[in-house]
Amino acid sequence: MTGRVVKLLSGVYSVETPSGSYLCRAKGSFRVQGVSPVPGDMVEITAFPDRSGRIEQILPRTNRLIRPNVANVDVLCYVSSVSHPAPFPFTIDKMLVIAQAQGITPILVFNKVDLPDPDGAGALAALYARIGCRVYCVSAASGEGIDRLREDLAGKIVVFAGNSGVGKSSLLNAMYPALSLATGEISEKLGRGRHTTRHIELFHAGGALIGDTPGFGALELDGYSIKRTDLAGYFPEFQPFLSECPYSDCAHLDEQDCAVRKAAAEGHIAPSRYESYRQIYQILKEDESPWSKKQKN
Ligand SMILES: Nc1nc2c(ncn2[C@@H]2O[C@H](COP(=O)(O)OP(=O)(O)OP(=O)(O)O)[C@@H](O)[C@H]2O)c(=O)[nH]1
Ligand SMILES: [Mg+2]
Ligand SMILES: [Zn+2]
């Protein structure tokens, strides 16, 4: 029988099938092969009369994220907050690269617009809207903007991701009150969340299949096999300048007369975006190196 993994908790997978839900274990040989099912996976199971089951096979994935650890999603809603915690452009840029490389539609959500904006979150949101991202400025607390976001997500498989405390679970509760997910306080001392959500779970809500996920601090690029030569292609605002570069193999770093670097210097490309490009390029270069510690055989 075929079904979809909607939850993983302590080695037990909840699998939804046309004939109901089954609580499954993964067959032992997955571990030997070094693979394991993740939420979002379509799987083949053997179902038992007591509604337990065994996952026998993972069907081919259309995409896979490592953090959050999910597969087969249409949309990645990356949630930042105006403050507590402040938005972090480098993480947003890394996430945009990963989503595009995996063929997932990214949506940027800036939550807590009811709070004062000391770090320029509004300007950041405007920057991403200008380069063609889908951006929503919302407040789980006041309800501002959440109807439009909910309409945009209908019919899709969506995961909410972002740092602890940005309000992922609060937003989902505001959009879909029936969910009543647990939410946490912001640590006054550290200005960030307390990792309230501990596992990934996909819910049917508003015509979508929506996943709440645990918050994370860092977002790593390794594991996605992103080529540094493809990187500029994931920065939409670089596109008009790429053909003007005098070198067809330009890395757009320190090459003389590089049209991208010039556009950044002249303010046609935002400094934070160009800086993210440079940093991500270096990370990918180190990962590709044969001496990379991260290199797997
Ligand atoms: N002022 C304000 N506070 C909010 C808003 N949304 C969430 N919060 C607060 O932010 C804190 C964290 O919210 P959560 O929903 O638990 O955040 P999370 O992103 O799910 O965090 P983790 O589960 O730890 O990853 C709570 O104290 C919420 O009340 C908002 O729109 N405005
Ligand atoms: Mg949460
Ligand atoms: Zn160049």
C-alpha cells in the first residue's frame, strides 16, 4: 500500500494512506543502506490489522531538504521576524539558493510587523520583493496579512522553516486556528526562541498540506551538491549583468571589469546580496575541493 509520511517521532512514522493512517517502523535494511524515510516521503508499506505497519520502500523524491528534514515539498515558507529575533539576510540568501537548487518555490515571510522595526526588516522585505521573490509581511499577533498568505498556500505541500522564535507555530495557529500548536516564549536574555517545536509534522489545513518544523540556528549548504558555477543563476537580479561580463567563466568575485561586481559597486545590486553571493561561493568552493573535510566518498 502506498502512503505519505506526515510525521516522524522517536523512530515511528505516521503514514497516511487512502485507507487511513498507520504507525510504521522503517524496515531494518534502510539503516544498513544509510537512507531513511523523512516527512513528505511517499512510501510503500506493509500494513498490519492493528494499524501498525512497516515501510518497505521510499518512492523517488522530487526534492529533499536537509534542514528541515523533509521531501517532496512545493513551497518553502521561510519565516523571519521583524525583531526578537532580528532577520538575518545571509541565512535568507542561503535558503533562497537551496530552494531554487531543489526546484522548490521559496516564499519569504516577515512576521511580527506589529513590533517596532529597529533593524530595517521592512527595507529588507522590499529588497526581496524588488528582485522578484514572493514576500509577505504579516503578524500572527494582529492577523495582518495572513489571509493572503493562506490563499497563496492552498493546494500546495508547504513547510514553514526559520529560526526558533520567529513565530512559525504562532502563524500557523493564526492561519488555521484548528491546529492549536504549542508556541514558546522568547528568551529575554538571548532574544531568541527556546526550540518549542521539536519534530516535523504535516497537517491538512485550508486545502494545503502544511508542515511545522523545529527552528534552527545555522543553515548549512552542504549535502545539496550545488555547483559554484551555477550560483549566479540563483541570484535573479544578477541576470541582466551576466551577459555583460567580459569573461564567460567569470566567477564575479575580483575579476577586473566584472559587470556584476560593477553593478554592485554602483548600487544596482544590493550590497548584502552581493556579499552573500561571495560568501556562498567560497563555501561551495571549499566543499568542492578534494581536500574538503566534508567530502564524502
Ligand atoms: N509581537 C508578536 N509576537 C509574536 C508574533 N508571532 C509570534 N510571536 C511570539 O514569538 C514567540 C515565539 O513564537 P513561536 O510560534 O513559538 O515561534 P516558532 O518559530 O514556532 O519557534 P520554534 O518552535 O522554537 O522554532 C511567542 O512568544 C509568540 O507569542 C507576532 O506576530 N507578533
Ligand atoms: Mg514552533
Ligand atoms: Zn563577472
